[in-house]
Amino acid sequence: MSRVKAKYFDGKTSKPQTVYVERFKRDIVFYETEDSLNVIHRWPIILCKTEQFNHTSGLQVSYGEEFPKEQLEINEPSQDLIDSFSASEVGEKYLFDKVLKGNATRVIFFGILILGIMIYSYINWVSVIVGNAIVSIIPQNIEESIGDNAFNQYYAILDLDSSKSKLLDEFYKELGYDSPYKIDAYLDESDMVNAFALPGGKIVVYEGLVDRTQSWKELAALFSHEVSHINNRHSMRLMSRQLGNYAVFSAITGDMAGISSVMIESAISLHDLVNSRKYETEADEFGLRMMLACKIDPKAMIGLFERLHEENKEVDEFMENLEVLNTHPLTQKRIQFIEDWVDIYVDDSFIEEENPRAEEIWRELKGIN
């Protein structure tokens, strides 16, 4: 290695001495001139400490434990010298300083890239653990209270029919589905083809969807799906994950301002869409198991989704190329999933049981004599 010019402070006077230093295996050796063989100092590298390093002031190293310490200033240090003094400390500073001085745009780009990787890693892995941990400590009575409060807020915009809601609730109880929650069913008189479940056990079904079912088993399939959402605490998992995400990133970014806010909001939204589709598929599968356990033909769920596909055919076709932005799996894919599931789990030994009372209530809800 060639010698490097430096300033040496002996710790006794403020006047520096010009020296030439060279790195050996364990020591930094000082010479009076660039070609002198006369060694004037020898510092064991293990006793040296980096005080400062950047492209403005160069490399500043102190030696010894006593005060005032001996110091060395090197304006243009070689890579060997940089590597000699605490690689974890100096090397990282040198790399960052070099990148910053060379191209500020590059620093911004890599900063955004690193932030994106951190956000992606957190949302896709860590937040799953955080969300599930939060849900696991929420008692069932608290979840039910959350659902009740949500229902009370919905109540003002719902057009509930009390007598039909009573019939719909009786219909559900005739199915014999198992749930640790007290399930309450309500019927909204709107022609909307939809239904939703709230945390804790409340299910709202719109009359438009009931009217489009062609058998009581299709309505039973709808309930199996919604009850599966409740049993698996899907709404609570999404809410808990969102709360965990926002709490963590609010702490990191202060007021969620700037580019980090945009990235985090977008990532969370897309991730929640993915989770929504995952939960819908999970609810379909658990619903099929529920129907099978209660001896209700699971193929009725295929009929239900065929009805939904007919109702939303244009939307499904439009969303086919935008599935990443859809909260539910495409209806055709869900039908295919159900058909495959039925082929695997429903064999010739399955014997369905008729339910005259459930069929009677369904016919009454539809106004069929």
C-alpha cells in the first residue's frame, strides 16, 4: 500500500505535524516523509477510534484512552485506511456519503425503494401477525358490542320489514348451522341483490336477493356463507389489521404526511382488497362444509352464484381485467371453485335431508302460494 499524507496532533499542542501513514496488518505506521524508512509512531488499529468521516473534513481518527487524545486527520484516505477503522462505522458512512455526493436523486430513489420494501414486508407478513394477535385478545362480548353499534348506525338507512325479518330469522334457525354467536337475521325491503354480516352475529339480507333465489337451499347457501364470515371473525380481522397498520405507520411517519402516507394508504388499500377476496373464498369453503354437515345439498351454492352472475354479468365482465381492484373474487371463479369442491367432497354416499318448514318459510318470503 502507498503512503498517504496526513496531519498528526500529539494532544499536547494545537499545531499539527505533517506525516505520511501506511497501513499494515495490525498497525498504522507513521513516517516523516513519503519515502522515509524512519518510523516515528505506530498505532495498533484495535486502539483507534473514528471521530468523523465525510468528504468535506476527511477521515479523523483518535488514538488511546487518555485525554487529550492523539489525533490523525486524512483528507484523502485510501480504501485500505477506511477499511482499517471500524468497517461497520466508517464504511457505511463512506458509502452513504459517496452516494449522497454523487447523486442526490439516487439517494431519494433508494430511500423510496427501501421504504416500499419495509411497507410491503410489514403489511404482508407482520401485520397479519399483529392483526390476529389483536383479534385473539378481543372478547366475544366486545365484538358483539361493536356489531351492535354498527347495526345501530346502519339502522337509520335500512328499510327493515319487521314481520319478514322475523320469518327470515326463523328460516335461519331451521337450518341448524353451528355458531358460537347468537345469529339474528334481518330483511331489508330494498330490491338490492346483496347481503352482509356484522361482527358478533347480525346478518342483513336484501329482499332483492331473496326474490332471485330459486330454492330454499340457495337461501340456505347464502346464510352458510355469511355465518362463516362471522364464525371466522373476518370483519374483526380486517379492522384489527387496519388499526395495527395505521398505529404503526402513524408512529413512524408522525402525521402520515407526504409520500410515505400515499404509499402506505395505497398499500393498505390493495392489501385489504386481497384479504377481502381471501376471506370471501374462505367463507365459501366453510359455508360448503356447514351445508354438508347439516345435510343440505352444497350444489345449491352453485345455483346461488349463478343467479348473482346473471344479475351482475356486465359488471363481472368489466371487472375481469381489474380483479386486483375487486373486493370479491370474480363470480365465475367462485362457481368453478365450488364445483371443484363438490366434486371432491360430495360423493354418492351423501343423502340430503328435506326441510319442509324451511321451504315453507322461503315460499312465504317470496310470496309463492
